Amino acid sequence: DTGVSQDPRHKITKRGQNVTFRCDPISEHNRLYWYRQTLGQGPEFLTYFQNEAQLEKSRLLSDRFSAERPKGSFSTLEIQRTEQGDSAMYLCASSFPLQEQYGYTFGSGTRLTVV
Amino acid sequence: DQQVKQNSPSLSVQEGRISILNCDYTNSMFDYFLWYKKYPAEGPTFLISISSIKDKNEDGRFTVFLNKSAKHLSLHIVPSQPGDSAVYFCAASVSNTGNQFYFGTGTSLTVIP
């Protein structure tokens, strides 16, 4: 297990289309997070899962966004009816709970461009 | 509302000298602070952390200082090396609330050989 994997690395889509991203966390980590990073900003929290349960969602996560983590393993983030403002780097991360001192392990991200 | 702020977007330092990156926060409930390093086209990688019960944590060339009364932390890199050139993000969290971290906007460090 070499870390957190995200697929695809890049996605270009037309406005109004739906897109889905996948994240495979480190297998021992039961917490999984989605963050979004736009140009010149730090990562912003979207949502997180502990095992298969989605425990928290940011108000940034509009109803066009949905995330799942079936069986507590990989996760998907879907954006419906994409808008140009959705263009960003989408980062997935995983961790053990209650180990804040070690931070997260991030994947390399999926860069979404909506044209 | 930006709860974690990095007011210097960029910093240039000569190789071998000290790099000091600063971070301020507004939420007094934050009790864990981390620094991440990010290279282009990669995700952030964890560098060093500090709990609010400490005021200093050291790991090799990297030291993080925390001043709770000023709500300020800093990362010192000594000596700086060209491979340290990256964007550095400060992040903070309230423990036992889900482990959500709030990130600053980053400081781009360039170490000049």
C-alpha cells in the first residue's frame, strides 16, 4: 500500500455535465476526507467519513455534490450539473481517528476544469 | 471567515540560512496545529505538528513554535536547503470534533542556492 490514490488526475468537462472522482485511502485508515483547493487558497474541508458513515459535511458541499464510501473502503465524489466555479483541485485524505498529531495522508488530487 | 491566516504569500531565503514562516489563527478552540509542505502537482505532505499543551516541537531541521496568547505559530527551517522550496500550509483543528483541519492560504518558499 503506497498511499492515497486518486483517479483521475485530471478531468476536463463541459458545464452541465456530471463527473465522478474516486479515492482509495490507505487500507488501515478508517477516516477519509474530501477537500477542495482553488488557486491561491488552502484546502477547504468538504466532508469526511468514518468507515462507511458520512459524519460531517461542509456548507460548501451543495446539493449538487454527493460523496459515498460503500463498505468503508474507497470513496467517490460526484458533482452533478457542473459549473465553472467547481473548477478546482479535489483532494482526498485518510487518517486514523484521534491521531491529530500525525495529520492526514493526502492523495495527489484530481484537477477538475469545467469549460 | 478565514480562521487560519498566512499573511506572507512568498518568501525567499539563501541556502544555509534560516527560513521563518508565520501563521496566525483566530479560533481559541484550536488545540492542534500542523504544517504541510506541497510540491506542484502533488498533494500536501505532513511535515510537523504541535499540540496546544506545548510551545515548541522540533524534528531535525524543522521547529514549530506556538504562542497561544498571541494566537500565532511559526515554522523555522535551519539550515534551509534548495529542496525545501515548496508551498507551506499551516493548519489547525479542534481535537475530538472530527479531525477537520482549517488551512491557511500558504506561503511559497524559495531557497536560493
